[in-house]
Amino acid sequence: MAEYLEHRCCMCPQHDSPLLICPGMVGTLHPNDTHCRFVKVYRDNRGWEYYVRAGLGQDCFKPFYLKPGKSGGGHGCRNFEWRKTFDEAQTDLNRYAKKNRWAEVLA
């Protein structure tokens, strides 16, 4: 079952980072590296994968999609607005994925 967080963990050291692995923090309940619970890649029922990446220019992020069997940078999803930060765009994607019951893609 996918976990759909709308915000990063409060102690996350990777603010606005697209990394899928969260580094462990010695002396906490999270001492080892784990999959990030906020930064996710999703797949819809057609097999299209959705992820957040930067657009052309500075401070512009949005979800992109990639069809099965295709490679490259994907295409920007028209139903999402450009956001100033990675985390804002990831929040948009996480909310949309939850609403549409998309599956999480584990790397």
C-alpha cells in the first residue's frame, strides 16, 4: 500500500531534493538509509510513470510522465502548474496519486 505524504518528515536533511533514498541519521529512530516516504514515482493503470523534475529555467518544477517502453525525460503533465520548488511539485503529485489510487514504483 502506497503512503501518500503531503510534506517531508520534520527532520529531513534533503529539503527540495529529488533523491529517492533518505539518509540515515545516527542517534535517531532512523539510523539507516531507507526509501524516502515523500519523494515518490507512481504508475497509473495504463503503465505510465509519473515523477517530478525540473523544467527549463530556474525554479520551475512539475510532474512529468513517461509512457511504457519509452526513454528520455518524459513530458510535462498539463494538468499541473509549474511550482517554484521541488517539494511543492511533489506535494501536488502525491495528492493527485492518492486521489487516483496510483501505485508507487519502487526503484
